[in-house]
Amino acid sequence: MKFSEALILSIRRSEIPLRFEPGAEEAVAQPVTEFLRLWLQAHEPDNPSSEFDYGQLALLQRLLEEVDDKRELPE
């Protein structure tokens, strides 16, 4: 499952009143996805110099790939 699919499923289960128009869920998911991308990018270490920093960078890269639907979510 891709991040956007999981997000849309969550939106469909929510009680947010949406118009019954094609693309309504995607229209709601897009700004949330952009917010998550910016939030994750804000956690990138400026000058990585330790194993922890490089591990954090690897995790952030993986999460960003999931947010951008370049990688499946772990099961």
C-alpha cells in the first residue's frame, strides 16, 4: 500500500464532510501530504557526522519516498 492510499483510506473513514465528487479525497490529501513532506524535511540533520545522523537521514529518506509514493508502506 502506498502512503497516499493509506491517507485516502483514513480520510474516507473520517467524519470530514466531503462532496461526493471524483477527486475529493485526493484534494484533501494533497495539502496534508505537502505538510508531512515539509515536516519530515525539517528534521534532516544539517551536518551529519555520526552514525545516528546517517541513520536519521536514511530513515527520513525512506519516509519521504513513502510520502511521495516511490516506496510501498511496510506491512
